Amino acid sequence: MSDIDFHYDVVCPYAYLGALKIKKETQKIQAKIRWIPTLLGGLFRYNQSPDIPAQTWAPAKLRYSAIDLVRQAQKQQKKLRYHPQHPVRSVEAMRLLCMVNSEIRPLLSIQLFSAYWEQGQNISDPKILNNIAKEVGIDVDLFLDPKAKEKLFDNTKLAHERGIFGVPSFAVGDRIWWGQDRLHLAMQSLGAPKKQFPEGRASTDPISLYHDFSSPFSYLGVMQIPKIEEKYGITIQLKPILLGALFRNIGTPDVPLFAMSKAKQNYMLRDLNDGSKFWNTPFSFPKKFPIRSILPLRISILAPQCTFDIYSSMWEKGEDISDPEVLKKIVTNHNLNWNDLLENIAKAKKILIENTTEAEKKGICGVPSFHFQNSIWWGQDRILDLLDAVIS
């Protein structure tokens, strides 16, 4: 039997969804869960992150994240509601969880999650905590025991030493995965089957994909398009945008990776490699990053058939696609005339600006972003969710 460590804080809605998912998923492969209460605020302090990261997000990202949370909750047949004072102090609740044995902890955790995220109760109130304690048959005031503080501190320190910077996080051996939407990767490492494209008949409604060569996540997302189009007999319209211009317009750092904590940066690189393996798409981080992607984007507008080779050139072969000679070689390999394309570059410039403006108006906050039936799915990790909607 294999073990998986589950680091969580009841103040996080995604941790609640992760708790619901992990109970189901581990039963399928008879894996054993270690529920490890971990103070999210403590992790933020370890990594010198804001106490409420969402307060630093662009409004477009806030709006998208709220919609995405609803979707993810619906998949777990849950309707979450925020406490009016969210985030409520969760220290006492987390200390209570540290003081119960491994058999009662999953039940108590779900009770606390439900109290906060479904019933809107104030889990910082000792009376409410004691009422929940009575419901599950444990002693009251356990969170006041000095050992509770020590145990929670040790759990949070363990998480930090593992490289964990947020919850929910899952650990198998020395590997970690962050986010309830990465649980399937943790399960896969324990022998669970790999997620596949859903079966069914696809909608004929149009799908647009907004992308920029400068993003490795965009690379992983765009490179799946041929597989999707072949399987479902559909066409996905590629819409190049200026990601940097979009970021500046909506109030996001030009290179979000550089604004992250060191622990999160390290994790993101591992996450990209995980995505590469999941999609069976070769990936290598280039030596030159970030790159100026304006010319490649304009060329891809004039010669869409070059898009996949331009992505591969940068994110598989490590070439500098801002170099006209690199692009000229790709164009020539497609039997196109480089000079003819350059003569129409003004037209491509206009379309690129229009695409970027269009993306902003639709509420897009990053790439790759798919637009289908007036809804957005952001990230290569939302492709399977998109397809569930496309074939429903």
C-alpha cells in the first residue's frame, strides 16, 4: 500500500475540493492518506508572500478565478459560499485537527470544511469549534492545549521544508503537487490510470484559443490542438495575442514567474515538466527567456501553418524565435516566401492588436485561454474540463 500526504487548511476552498477528491481517488487504488493540517498563513510568511494573495491579483484574474472555483465545486456536487469576513482566522481549527488521531481527523476535517464553506460558520469562534468537536465525539477545548500549537507549527515547517508554498498540496515521497487540479498527477505516480480525452460527440459551436509564444504553458496547450481536432473532427481557431500588452492593460506583472517566491518558481518548472509528460509533448526551458514574441506572432497570423513549428523551435529545441533567421527557416520549410510575408506585416500588426483587445474585452487574463459558448477556460490544465463542456 502506498502513502500520500495531504497538506491542507480549512480556510482554503480548493483544499476542501481536494479533500473531497482525495477520499474518492485513493479508494480506487487503495492508497493510504496522511491528513496533515498545515497553516496556510504560516506558509505565506515562510515565503514572504501576501497574507491574502488574491488582493494583488488583477480584476480579470479575480473574476475568472471565481468562475473557475464554481465550476470545480460543481464537479464535486458542491455549492460553496464565502463567509462574509473571509478569510476567517483558522489557527484554532487547525490546532484542533492536530490534536485528534489519524482515524478521526478526516471526518473532523470534512466537518470543519463544511461548516465554513457550506454553512458559513465562523470557525474562529471557540463555541462553534467545541460544538463540532461534540458532534464527532471528541473532547472540547483541545485547541487550547499547548501541544496543539507545537504540532501545527511542526506540520507547517515540514511543508515548507518540502518546498510547499500553498494548499492543497500532495506529497508522495520527495515529490509534491500543488492544487486540487494536480491530484490526478499524484495519483498517477501511485499507479492510477492516466486521464484521457473524454468520449463523445463534439459541439459544432466555435472554439477560439488565445495564445502567445512567450508562454511555456501556452506551448503545452497549443500543441494539443492537432490531437483534439483529429479526435473530435473540429477546428479550433488560433488567435495570437500580445501577452505583455494584455498584462500591462489588466495590471499583471510582465513576467509573472519573476514575481513569484523562489519556492513557487521551482515548483512551476517541475509543473511544466509534469505537463510535458502528461501530454507526451517534449519540453525544455530555453536559455533565452523572456523573449520578444512580436515578430513570431505576426508571422503566425500571416502563416498559421507555421505556429506549431515556431512553438517547437523555442520550447523543444531552445532556439531564439525572436531572431528573424530562425523564423525565416521555419517559413521556408513550409514552402512560403519570407519576403512576401514581410510585405504584409502591417496587416498582421493590425490583427495582433485587435486580437489582444478582443481578449481583454472577453475577460482573458492569461494564456492559453479557450473561448467557447461565451465562457473561458484558462490554462493547459483546463483542456479536459473544456472538452467535457464541448462534448456535453
